[in-house]
Amino acid sequence: MTTEAERRLLAAALFNPRTVALVGASADTAKLASRPQRVLRKHGFTGAIIPINPGRSEINGDRAYPNLTAVPGAIDHAFIMVPAAAVPGVIDDCAAAGVRVATIFSAGFAETGAAGRATQRRMVEVARRGGVRLIGPNCLGVVNVTGKAVLSANAVLETETLLPGPLSLVSQSGSMMGAIISRAQERGLGFSKLVSVGNECDVGVGELLDCMVDDPDTRCILLFLEAFRDAPRLGAAARRAYAAGKPVIAFKLGRSAVGREIATTHTGAIAGADDVAAAFFRDNGFIRVQNFEALFETAQLVTGHRPPKGKRVAVVTGTGGAAAMVIDQLGLAGIAVVPPTPQIIADLAAQGIEVTDAPLTDMPMGRAEGSVYPTIINALMESDHCDVVINVQGSTALQQPDSVRTRVLASRLGRKPLAVFLGPSAGTALGILREGGVAGFRTPEACADAVRAYCEWRAPAPPPQIDAARVAALDAALYAAAPGALNEATAAAVLGGLGIAFAASQVVHSGKDPVTVGFPAVAKILSADIPHKTEAGGVVLGITDAAALKRAVDDMLARIAKAMPQAQLDGVLVQRMEQGVGEVIVGFRRDRDVGPIVMVGVGGILAEIGGGHAVRLAPVSIETAREMIAEVPGFAVLRGYRNRPAGDLESLAQAVHALSLLACATAQTVLEAEINPLLVKTKGVVAVDALLVLQSPAGHPVAGDKS
């Protein structure tokens, strides 16, 4: 983690350079390498511009030099536009010339494969030895709108006149930086700082977010993300932003099932990449949007506010159809649209305004004149029964744009977020709302997504209290375990050290071995090479006597030895059959992007089919475990659905918390763990299966890593 002084030095060279060198600059206006010089001049850069080109002595009025070491004065920031093969040599020159920051526009590094990754690593090593910080490679540059230092090859910057404003952006996509600028400015939304990070070989999203937290011109920070490259640093920076009162709004690609990771456990199949991202965003205080336009339109809605108490939305409109489009989207996201309270209805009636207790407060034509609209909005804004208010305007906003002044801006604003969706394409009215400090939306999807994102926003999760004695017991068990995948009996012994109760069991090696667990019993093949025993035919249920057990054991050993000769068989685990109110899966995984996660969901052989699940970063507190359980729709049966006996959800929360403590192990690194099923009883829980994978000495890849 960088210190405040280091962040200041980086930000100064990055955003406020006094001297910029353009390495590979061209005098040919048809070439891309000529654009950064024009863009700097267009946007009012007042510092020195130094083209670097060995074949020219002057380019477009600026004196050129053959290389960086030939420049007589200090260089704060170098923008590199030479072929990939020449970049390492330029980084050598940066180090020799004392350049503080180099932005590498050139592509052809880690994104191209192993050889490119090796070149990129060597380049970073040279830069670090020379004290040079690197942005990129494969990026489009850095923009300081308020400071008039626009150092980029993005084509949008040649045509747009940049509007200064309170937003800042970090984008992992260079082209999308230009798209966001153009779309946001079309709505009159301005920026302070923007950075395209490319491959993030050195300075990454987290460090840049830290710099923007310190920037006095930035009030809200936007992130366009394709992947997590340094999640711990990014999470820490987001927590700093939250503490500083600067919302961080994130849009991340890769939400579809195509992006799911493949792992040994059911947990790997159930807790996909988007679940993991959602857990990361939630636990670190991000606001996550799913609609692209909502990325920048949400900013005005949330700036100046803190997370809500609930997910309750009040809606007032004069156009029922347009409002219904927003409400439909909210319903799909699980956001409650609440009616006015009896007190609000009575208070409005006393002022001659009649509203009903319907969820949508609809004021059709002729009933919304004068002070009616702002009076209703005021009542909703001042009431504690809702967390955010939506107003939907119809054609009047297009025909009479100033109507939003009397209908909306005349209200008492600021106590809670107010979102206004305009049904027609009414750009003038949107501009009036923006100038008045109210978030306006052009589409029902973006409006609903922004409101949903705000309603789901949470303060960063505090670190849970850890039972040191329990973790010490876990480490003691791990010291005795061999690395790699463990068989069920050994896995159960390790997890039992966390205080998780397992069904009575014993290991036999033939049908002749005596068994004392009692009947009815279940026989399961015992092998670390067979993680999913049911699919392999390695489970026999409902064994009622010793003779049946003998036959089951001998048959299973012979049959699986023949069918799976490569598997090491450690015998058969005989376990007393247990019953419960329901079956649950509890899983742990060390995710390659964000680190340890814990998951709970509907379990048993149907775990991957559906019923719902919840994911958080691990470890979790018992309170967070309770929240996870409450999120799973399939757990209705455990809550006493239709007069069925209720399960012991408190003991389930304890088990989720306990399994999450695998993140704290120090004796060995736990890659994956799973209990499926964990039987929830009316009193207590009992595990009847266990899977555990420890990192091998050679460094087994983190769960889901295909590299």
C-alpha cells in the first residue's frame, strides 16, 4: 500500500505534469502518433511538450529530440507510442532520464501470450529499479480536465470540448473511456480525472482510485472493469473512498454463465464469477450498476448520500405507463414499491390532494397542477417509510421543459435520493434537472438500475471477530494433513476442528471389518480421487443390517477398482444415516480474483440445479452468515414452510461462520472445502459429507485458475 506522500508524487506526475515527452511522435497528421500532441494543445495544456523522434528536429512547432536522455531538462511524464519491441529500450531511457511516470500506449505485451508477459515483466523490473511508474501498456492515456492536461490518443478527445465536473473515471477499456466521455457529456455531466489502465503492469485500478479519493475536484468515482487484477488493493481503496464520502460506482463485464469458473467442488459451479464479483463489491462498499448508461447517470442520484436503511421505493407520476416500465424493472430486482402511509394520505387530504394507498401514486392530467406535485414529493421525501423517491414525467416535460422547475425542483430536496425518469426524449428538461441537482434518466432501465444499485448499497463490511482458539485447532489439524485433495474421513477430521458436527462414521477395508456406528447406515467409497461419489456410483444408502453392509462394501470396492483403476481407494466410509428438516451446501473457495469466499445454498444432489445461494468474502461474522441464509429463497422449507417443522437456522449460521474461518488458516493454504449435504435439524446441524483441497507443495493453482 502506498503512503500519502507516494500518492501525492504519483498524482502530480500523472495528472499535473509540467513537461510531457511524446515518444514516437509523428508529424504526419494521418498517423495516430500525431494525435496526442494535437489533443494536448486543443485542451489548453500550458506545460512543455517534447516530441521524441530520432528522424526529426521539430514536430508541429515543438523542438524534437532523438531520445529521452538527450532532453536537457526534467521530464515528468512520458507517453510512449513506439512498436512493442522498442518499448523496453524506451523504459531504460526513462529510468536514465529520471522520468517519473510513463504511459505506454503501445500494445503487444501480456495480452498476446507467454512471450509478451515475459517482456512486460522485464520492463516492469527495469522501471522499478529506475523509480519509474508505469501506466499500461495497451492503454489510451490519462486525462485531467480541470488541470487541462489531456494526454491520450483517444479519438473522442479531438472532437469533444471537455466539461469539468465532479466525476472521475478509471477504465480497463481504452475505447470505452471515449464512449463514456461522449455519452456523459451529452447529458451535461463533466469530469475531473480519467485514466485508461490497459494491462495494469504497475499502477492499477486500486492505486488510481486511491489518488482520486485524494483529489479535491472529485466527488464521485466511476469504474469500468473487465477483471479484478489486484482485488485487495482495490477493496482497500474503495473503503477509503467510502470513508471520504465519495461513492464508487462500478460497471463490470463478465456477468454471464460463460464467465463461470470450473472447480472441484459444487461450490465452484454454483458460485460463478458474477456471484464472486457481487460479494466483493458489496463487502467493500461499492455501488454496482448493471446498465451501462446507469454508470454515469447514477452519480447524481447517490452523491452526498449514504447507504439506505432498506430497499423501499415510493413512486409518483402523471403517466402510468411510463412509471410501470420502471416499476417492472424494480420488481424483477426484488425492490419493494411502497404505497403512501395512512398519515401521508391524511396530510395530503387536508391540503385538498387526494391520493390512494396504491403502490403507485398516479396523478393523471388535470390533477397535478400548481403545487400538487411538489407537495406530494415533499411528503414522500420527508417520510421514513421509503428510502428513495422516483418521479416519472410525461409529455409535458418535452412540450414545457420548465415544468420540471415547478413540479420537481420546487420540492424540498436532499433528505433522500430523488430519481426522475422522463418518458419522452426531453433533453432540455433533463438539463434543467441536472442544474438543479436532481438525477434525471432517459430510459426506464437506467432509472430502475440506478435506484436498485442505491438500494443494494451497503457500508463496507467490518472485519469479523475471529476465535483464535478455533483457528489454532484448525491449524493443528492442517499440520497433520498431507497437501492436495483429502479423502472424506480426513477432511471431516480437519473441519471437525472448527466445531462442525459430523455424523458418526468409521473406515472399513472389507466387508469383514466390524462396524459399530449402528443402522440404518450408508456406505461411501473413500478416495480423494473421487470427489463426487454419487455420480461415480460410490454411495449405497439405507443399509439395515450387517449382512447387507458386507455385500455393499465388498461389491463397491470391487466395482470401483475395476471402473476407476487410476483412483487410490482408501476403503469405505460407513456412516450412520441421519435425517433433518432440509439439506444445505456450505462451501469455501480461494477465488483467483478476490481471494477467499464462502457460499451457502440449497444442498444435496440437486445443489447445482437451483433453489438459490448466497456468497460473501471470507471470513464472515455470524451476523453476516444470518444475512446470507435470509437471502436464499430455497430455505423457505427450513423456516417452517406450510407448517413443516422449522430448522435450526442459528446453528446453520454458526456452521457457515465456522467454515469461513478456513480463510484464516496459516498451517496450510486451503483452496477449496465443501460440506454437501449439511443436514439442518430442528435442533443443531450435522455434516454427512466433506471435501477439502489443500495447496500442493508445487503450488497448485488457486481454484478456477486455468493457467
